[in-house]
Amino acid sequence: MVVKFRIGPTGLTEHEKLKIVKLKDRVVVISGATSGMGQGIAGLFANEGASVIINGRNKSRGERIAGKIREDGGDAIFMPANISSVDEVERLIRKVVEKYDRIDILVPNAGILGIGSVTEVSLETWDQTIATNLNGVFYLCRFAIPEMIKAGGLDGRLVRFDMY
């Protein structure tokens, strides 16, 4: 349940004012934003005034999602990168900083699901799952966190979801 408090002549609730202040003009990098939960997260951040960097591997979906956010009045761009590649992640973070001068929020959302029991899952599937779900998060944090510190010290945010 959300309790709304009307304050001041603007008619905004305290919650609405906080959302505007906290996310307006913030630079948010979201991996795995070309589908599912990441796509939804990108839309939510954009609706609150953040500049959203949609990351994923599927260029057509990424461009479509960024275009839809811009059509709705938000600020979004697609920047492709495979987060299981340290070089691609480093390049992604560098491009974000070149364009926006900082990163305020990182959402390392990308992940894959390697299904199978320990005795049945292929070693290739296991390696791909670890490369994306573990190494990819590490690479994103490794390169983004120093930029977040430069942007405002402890003001940066890391949002991580785990589904087990």
C-alpha cells in the first residue's frame, strides 16, 4: 500500500518528488535490457527521467526498445556488448563515459539459464552460464564502479537481482 501525502502548491506527493529528484538526469547502464526484466527496468528508469543505456547482444531489439523509450519522451540509447567478454565490457563502459561523462547507476541484469542436472548439463553450457552470470557481473562492476565513484563518490548505485 502506498500512502500519498499532498504537499506544497505543486500537488506532487513526497514520493513523487523524491523519484524526480533521485533519477532525473541520472545515467543508468542496464545489461540484458533487450528483453524481459531488463527491458521493463529500462522503461521504469526512463519514465523517472534517467538517461538509459540499453545493453544487450541483439541490435534490432535494443534499437527498437531505445526508440520506443525516446518516442515516449525518454532518453535512451542502445550500446551492444557481450558482457562475458572483458574487452567488450571495458569498451561499453568507456563509450558510456565518453557520451555522458559519468555513470550513476549500474544494473547488471544480463543472465542466461543453463538448464540440466550436474551430470547432464554440457560443459559448454556451464562455461557460458558462468561467463555471463558471474564473470559478466564482475566485469561490469570492475569497470563501472570506478566511474561511479568519480561521478559522486558514494552517491552511485548498484542494483543486482538474483533468481535462484
